Amino acid sequence: MAEIVNLNQRRKAAARAAAERQAAVNREKFGRSKAERARDAEAEARRNALLDGARQEPPKD
């Protein structure tokens, strides 16, 4: 005799599997490690400090 299959459960399981595959692709494509994010934040802070130090204020009347 044939196995009874709930099509709603199969559809949802297939959708979850597809979403997980897409998430894995996105993690590979866009993911950065904590060290990389920290390095970029430090570089941004250094760059902002350099710009703030070179800022010239307009003369006061």
C-alpha cells in the first residue's frame, strides 16, 4: 500500500530547505568575521580622527 503524505508539510519542508540553501549562499557571499568587522571599525575611527584633527574652523567675527 502507498504511504500517505501530507502535501502541506512537504511543501513547507521544501521551502525551509530552499531558504536554508539561500542563507548558506548569503553567508558565504556577504559574511564577515568578527575580526574583520573590528578591523574595519578601527580603520574608520582612525580615518575620522585624522579628518577631525585636520578640520579648520571658520574665523569668528
